[in-house]
Amino acid sequence: EGNEPGDSAKITYSELLHKVCQFANVLRSQGVKKGDRISIYMPMILELVVAMLACARIGALHSVVFAGFSADSLCERILDCSCSLLIT
């Protein structure tokens, strides 16, 4: 379910696994490894779930920063956690 009424999508576990594995491979190709810290700045969409699960799949720690934060607040959170990658 999305933020807007009527904004929804359906996905099977198999399709979700495929997307998560694909994105985990993208993260690995960017040099992300187990124990790395990743910040995720995305709205409530399917790709947010895929990004979170892909991080978990390769053992990377993730922090979700929602769009309600200002640019300064986002910057502070990224610097505080010393993330190696920002997913938007």
C-alpha cells in the first residue's frame, strides 16, 4: 500500500526475491560489503522494501531517512552514521 489512497501494487514472493537479489548484486558491484552502512532516502514505494531487504541480504546495515527531513537534517544523519552509500 502506498501513501495515496488507491496507490497499491501486488508482488509475489518469487518476484520480490528476484528484485532483491538483483539489487543486492548492484550494491555488491558498488563495493558494498557486510558491515557497511547504507542510508536510504526514498518514499514509501516497493523499491524501498527491495533496497532494505537487499542490504539485509548482503549484511549491510541500513538507515531509512524519510522525505520529511530537511536537507540539513539529512546531511547530519548521513554524517553521523558514516554511511558509505546513499540510495535515493
